[in-house]
Amino acid sequence: MQRLATIPAIVDQHTEDAAFLWMRRRREIDGPVLNQIDIGRIDQRLDADLEGLFASGEAGWAAANARFSDYPQAPELFVMACLALHWGMEKSVAAVIEAATTLGEAGIKGISGAIARTPREKLRPFVARWLDSSEPMLKCLGLAALWHHRTDAGLRLGELAANGQAEVRTRALRLAGALRRRDLLPAVAERLAADQPRERLAAGFAACLLGDRRTALPLFDELLASTSFPPSAVIDIRLLASAGTSAKSWLEKRLNEPSLRQPALAATGLLGDRSIVPWLIERMREPSSAYAAGLAWRDLFEVDFNDTDVFTIDPAVLGKQFAGIEESPLPIAERASAWWDEGRGPDKHATFRSMRRQRLAAIRASFDNPDLPLADWRRTQRFPAWM
């Protein structure tokens, strides 16, 4: 890290923009609105801000620290971690990890985001020590590096899957599934009965990737029956792991359960059955169901609805009964119906695959092909800045 002549206002702007752009990227990376090109444009801007901070030396590090002092949150920690790992300075990396302890899981996610953007050669001095550490947070960071860079830890991965800390085991199980480590299937099966819901979900997902869907399906149903666990991710995996007709009948039952009706509605487009279009349009007219119906609509068509008038970010357009809805964007039933009925439907648009579609396609492909490792669906497409 060098002391260089810099313009403080520009360095501060790079710091603020980098934190904001990473926060936005994280919010959209698995979502239904943006695709690889859209995320790639965010990445180009984010990389430009980080390059500016790398070039500013000590001034960049000071600005990142000052911003984290004012806003001690994951995006600000991400910026600090990017700088520390880029320069490879032991004291700076240690300072970032110490700062992360105050944020808990959010701190790990902030550093994990920086690890994902750091080349392997810059991570090598740290990863082995993180994995060998007795500190759960450091082990989690080591596993984050293996996950982002799809690297197998050999025998050590089995040891991590049996670690005494649930958060470590959860990440190790997820990696074992992604890398198709079938030798670890017994360890995965054992954790299907773990105490922590997140660990059980990771074990169930890994079991599906390792070819044991039949054992995992009852687990997903148990997790959905627990009100302490968000249902949307479970429903997606449960549907992808099910055969076609059984998936449809299973989802129909969830639609009749009041506590699961909305997340189940949001997943109906995943089945790809366009005969439900009239039914979905009617759900768009209901304030309680409109947002979920919009999510299903986006899953049903490989279309960039940002280029249509089907969705709105202004609930007032839909009437007073929609005024209290905070989720956005919301579908407009009349416009959706016109788009479908008046010849402006999917055949009139270029193919658009959202990041959510990329994720689901990667999972489905790995479920269907036992020899195919789980693809990194978060890869983006980048173009020169003038395009």
C-alpha cells in the first residue's frame, strides 16, 4: 500500500459508490428482474470504483475505514475486504476480520463477496490458514473461497462437514454437493436430521445433487411445516427435485395451505405451464397476491418485462387497495392480459434469461445429470464501457 497524491472527494466517492453497487448487485444477483448483461454492467461500474481505490493506496484504505466507522454494515465491510485482499497485507486482512465479528453472518457475507472478486493467487496465502483455524468465522471464510472458486479441499472437506459448528458444516455440505463429492453422501445424510433449519436445507440440497432426491423430499416438507424458516427457497428446490406430474400435484396442495399460499403462488411459473395465464392474471387483481403472481409471470416467460408496460413501481396505478403494498414492481392485470391476448406475447421478444432463471437452470441441469458439477450461475457478461 503506497502513499500517493489523491483527491479526497473522488476517493470518498469511489468508496461510497462501490458499497452501493455491491449492495445492489447482491440484492439482484439471484432475482427475476436483471440478467447477466445487466449485472455485468453493475460489475463494470463496481470494478472501476474498486480500481480507483486500489490506485489511491493509503488514501483509499483510510476512506474505506472511515466509511465503515460511520456505516458499520456489510457493503462497507466488502469494500475494506476488497482492498485488504488485493494488497495482501496481513494486518489489513486481520482488521477486516475483526470488524466482521461485530456484524455476525452479515460480516461473513461482506468478506465473502470480496473473496468472490479476488483472484485465486491473491487468496492462496490466507485460505489454508483459515481452514486450519479453530475459529468458525475463519473456517467459513475459507469455505467461501472454495465455493466461489469451485475448489475441492480433498479429505479436509469431509472433516469440515463433520465440524462442531453448524455454520461451518452448512457451508461444507453445500460445497460437497456442488462438487459432486459422492463419498461424502453418508455425512450429508446424517445432517438431514440436524437441529438447525439452514443446515438441514443445505444437507437436503446436497443430497439432491449427490443423487439422493428420494431421501431429501420429506425433509423439504418438514422444513415448510416449520414457521421459523422462509419457505420460498425450499419450495423452489422441492419442485426442481420432483418429477413433473408429482411436482404439479404437490404445488397444488401448497396453494391450499394459507401459510404457504403466496410463496407457492410465486413458484407456479417454475413449472412452465402457460395454461395458468388466465388464472395468474386474476391473482394479479388481488392486493394480497399481486406481487407473487408477478414473480410467477416472470418465471413463465423468458422476456425482459422491463421493456414492456406490464409492471409498475407505483402501486397507486393499481388503485387505493394496493396503496399499502411495499413489494415492487407489481404487475398490472389489464396490461398483462393485453400483452398476452393482443399478439404482443413472448414470440415478439428476444430471449431474456433473468439471474433467477440462470440459477434455476443450473440447479435443474445438475439434478438431471449426476456427472455435472453445479455451474456458477452468477457469471456475468461484460462489454466495453462505450457500448
